[in-house]
Amino acid sequence: MDRNSLCRALGLVALSCVLLAWAGAAPAATITMQTVPVGNVGNLPDPTTGGLYGSVGYAYNIGTYDVTATQYTAFLNAVAQKDTYGLYNSSMAAAGYGQVITRTGSYGSYSYAVTTNGNFPVTCVTWGDAARFCNWLTNGQPTTGGEANGTTETGLYTLNGATTNTQLMAITRNTGVGYAIPTENEWYKAAYYDPSLNGGAGGYWAYPTKSNTAPDNSLALAATEANDANYEINGQYTDPVNYLTAVGTFAASPSAYGTFDQGGDVWQWDEASRNGSMRVIRGGCFNVDTYLQSDNRSDQYPEVSSYSIGFRVVEVAPEPTSLALLAFGVTGLLVRRKNTRR
């Protein structure tokens, strides 16, 4: 093998090592977060919002679905044996809203279980709970260490025990690779932007079901009707028994990028702040009839947990050019070392 071929091969090995390290080879993951890629970097913002929302200057992945009760329960069992920061809310065990998560045991040995359909979106989570879940994912889903640095308190958010409104409002996303709560633009683009509109120039739908008309709310037609969502219409609930619906139930009603339930089912936390004391929530929920539309947004105090609020995650990946440069740098170092041995 000539020198150039050897260098290329070593570069590929170095790049593979970088990718494995970024993926968090250890410890092994206990849950899988299904995501879809959101490209079309630098798309124009939505003109109907006065140019405020929808433009994102980088590629990212976003959760195909809301975080589920099963996924959140795995998180609780991994870190919340003591539940230092109140990741579990007793309202999660209340029957009547789809998901039911129970807690047994005593302080230091708590354990958690889903007693209904684990594919319902998790609810009764604060903004801080969502941020800690994202840190846990970023850190490779550790199963030891409790709620501390390297598990829930560091990652793309530096929480340092933050639980109050004032503390949580001061939290911002760190630079780096990992999982996070979506910014409002990340969330909005994944929900409403469609790169195929306007002859391929791109544009925005009014609803996250690739439609400019309000969705139907038929559970019976959820698998086949192309514009359908879980929300209340004139006092009629999609599911008057469970209220929530399992993620992906409306299989024929994805956004242009392939996300589900960004309209209806549960509100979703965003990173954005509003009025200096609240975090933005988007998408509406099962018991509202107006907030699915793109020009509607709401807010909530970040320490509040509600039966109607959940979240999804975004995955911030290293730029391909950065990986290539890093691999090139490693290769160059190897070449220089070889040259010094002549």
C-alpha cells in the first residue's frame, strides 16, 4: 500500500473512531429515540409570522414522536432512585389521561412502571424535567450516578440543581453535540415547513398535517385520513375515554418532514422564553380547538407540570465538515509522526 492510500485508510479509521465516540458507545443505551432529519439549511422564515419563525441555519434531527411514557419511565428507573429534583409527579399515576406511571419503594430505592399503554406521550413534566431527560440522553443514558453531573445536571444544559422558575428561566443551551428541547424555530420548521411547496422554493402550511385547513379529529379514521389530529372540536373529544392517543396514531397525517402529533395530543415545551418568565409551548392539545395552527403559541411557567404538556427532543449532530477536518487532522498527525521516523 502506498503512502497516500495508507493515509486515507488511517483517516477513515480516525473518522470512524470519532463517530463511535460521538454516538456514546458506553454505556449501552436502554431506549431508542426515533428521529427524522430536518435539512434545507437556511430556509426563509414564515412570512405570515412577520418573518419571526421557521428559519434554521443548520441541519438537525427532531423526534418523530413525543417522548413516551415508556421512555420517560426508563429515565426514571435509571436516575431517580432518590428523585432528588422531583422528576416524578404523583399526577402521573392518576387514571383518566392515557398514560399511568406508578412509583413503588422508598427513598433511595424507588422504582417506576407504566401500567397502561406506554406509547402514550408522557405528561406532567416540567421544562426542567425535559431538560434533564435530554442531558441523560446526551450522556449516553447512564444507569448509575443518580441526578448529578454526568447524568442529569450537565450536558447541553448546565442545570446545577435548578428547579424554580427563576433558575429554569436562566438556563440556555450549551454548544456541543447531543439532545435538547427544540428551539421555537426548530420546532416550527419541523411542523410547518415544506421544501416542496412553491415549485420547490419552499413554504409553510398552516397546520402540521401538510394542510391549510383544520384537521378532522376522528379516531376511527386516524390510520387513513390524511388530515387528522387529536383535539377537541365543538365539545367532541377524539377519545373521550383516554383523552390522549398513542404517539403516531394519526399515521396518515405527518408533517412534511415526517413528524407526528405536532398538532394536538399534548402541548410541547420549547426553549424559547416569553414575557421574561415563561417558556413557550406549541402545538395545542387534546382539549383545545384553536392552537394547532401555526400562528398560535402559548406559554407556561417552566416549573409547572400539567396533564396536557409533554415534549419531544432535537438531536444536534456534529457538522460533516467538522468531522472531516478532525479526521484530516488526525491523519496529518500520523503522517508527520511517520515522517519524523525517517
